[in-house]
Amino acid sequence: MKAYLTLRPATLLTGYVDYTILIAIWYNNESAAKNS
């Protein structure tokens, strides 16, 4: 459990980065769909 608590901040950070990338990809797809 202690290892989990230690790794949690890093997991949240990478999870946030992954989420931001997903939003960016989705936004780009939406923009491309509107432009075509």
C-alpha cells in the first residue's frame, strides 16, 4: 500500500498528461471534421 501511495502522484501526473493529449486529439478531429 505504501508503494501505491508513493506512486500515486506520478500516476496522477501521467494520467493528466494522457487526458490532455486525448483532448487535443479529439479537438483536432472535431476541427478537421468541421473544415472538410
